[in-house]
Amino acid sequence: MNDTTIEALAKKLNVSTAMVSRVINHCGGVESEVRQRILTEITGMIQIDYGECAVYTIFPDIPQYFWKPLRNGIIDTLKAMKIPFKSNIYTKVIDDAMVLQYLEVAEKLNARVIILSAFVTPAIHQKLESLLDGRLIILLSDYHELTNSFYIGSDAYSEGYTMGKHYVSHYADRKLILFSRTGIFNTEKRIEGFCQAVKEVNPELLNDALNIKLERKLFKDFKLLPSKLAPLLKDAAKSYDRLCIYSPLGIPQFPLAIVKAKLTDKTVCLCHDCYIKDARHEKNSDTGFVVTCNQDGYEQGKVAAEMAIKFIKEGVYPDNKKTYIPSHLDVSIKYG
């Protein structure tokens, strides 16, 4: 697409030429609605030459510690083996429309392998089922039972179990608050593992725990999520002086919600896939702990790319439906 066409498109949609260029080149920093408007207009204006594509990747453009190294692991490995690929991004945590639009493009390109890092909603699940014939689908965020789909990522049950053991070993004297959200495979497995570890030591700790179920609408915008979670935390914690909060969801800035709720002086936070360094703590405070269970994103991406390359070269599906990448615990003395 030449500069004149870009300028005309930008004027028509009342956006900057830089914004149009970012979308064309699959760069971040573009709101989902704007990205979709531009892509829809491009599709209607011209016939796009996508070029050769063996591997089609879809990732979120969301601040979380592992997505950038995960993308790098895939891209570095594919480039080293000179495998043609397309990399695409979406902006929201749950963005059916954008992901479905990318899957339509993957189908037109007849990509042999689709690597997807997204919550697999019913609409996305249905679309993936229609793309199965002769393809390999690699899921990096959530496991879903599809004939030709394979999961590469954390062992969610073991992660939850490890966090449960950490809780009973170090923080069992604190009031336990459990966050949960149904319909997400990894989240449910983490809760299952966490509860099993606690039951093995003291089942009464679970009987006394407070359970908070998070609704899907809270996840519309990650930037606003800490502010939306803070009132829930503050209300749940008002009657207790010592807390341990466990969140099985991968919320990068979850500790920030604790800071915003002004609970850092009495709260230990156990979470997954979080930036400890992004959680700002009050000055001169020596209280509060954050324990987060993090994945090795680069290794996950590398293994996914290697699986894709083997399928492209040999036409053989992997033996195992799930490939687990080890996680590790990061402990911070403070919220920052």
C-alpha cells in the first residue's frame, strides 16, 4: 500500500497515517476498535498480497511479562529455519471479533500451522473446528479439546498445587481470599491444584476462605482492571487484619489492585503471570509480600515454533496433546 493510499484511508477514518501504518505492519499501540475499522476498510479497498505463509500467529498486544519473549521465541526460531510466517496482534484480553477476523485471513492463506495465544471463546472454538482439516493448531493460553489442536504452556494444576503448598507452609495464619472465574481451563485447574494442596494439610482453611468470582466484563480493559478490582478487595478485606489473597488468573497488574485498595500493610498476594516490579509500594513500608508463579515465555515460543516446523516438514502431528513448560516462583519482599 503506497503513501497516497495510506493518507486517503487515514483521512476517511479520521485517524493518523502513523496509525494506519501501525495496523498494516501489525504493530502494537492501537485500540481494538480502531484496528478493526482499519483492517475492514483495507480489505474492502484493495486486494492484499499476503505472500507465502506457512505459520500464522495471533498474539495479544497487552502488557504482560511473557507475551513479548513468547513472540520472540517463535519468531527467532522460525527465522532461523527460514519458515515463512505472519505475525498478528489484537488489543483486548477477550477480543472475539479481532481474533475471528485474523482466523479468516489464516484460512484464505491456507496456513499449515496456526499458533494462537487467546482465550478460546465459544465463537473462536467453533471457527477453529472449521479450520482443522490438514492443519496444526497450537494453543498457548488455554487448552481446548479439538482434533488437531495441541497445547503448549504451563501445567496449571501443578502450578496451583505449588502455590497451595506455599500458602500452607508460610501464610496459613492469614485469612484466605480466593479469586476465581469459570470457563477458563487453566484457571479452573490452578484452583483445583491449590485446593488439593490445602486439603492435604488443613481442609478447614478452605471452609473458612472467602470466595470471589470475577465476571467476564471486568476483563474488557486491562488498564482499568486494577481500579475495578480494588473495591472488591477492599470490601472483602474490611473485617480482617491479616490476609492472603490467591488469584489463579493471569492478571499482570493484580498486585496494583491491592495497592489501590490500600491493603498492602496487611496482605500477602499469591498470583500468576504478574509483574512484581510494576506494583508500586508505599514509601518506607517494610510489609507486604508478593509471590507470583511465572512461565518461561521464550522457551514456550521456541517449543511451539519447533512443533510447527516439524509438522510442516514431516506432516506428522505431535504424540502428546499437552506439552508443559516449567514455571518458577518469584518472591518479592515488597509490592515494588
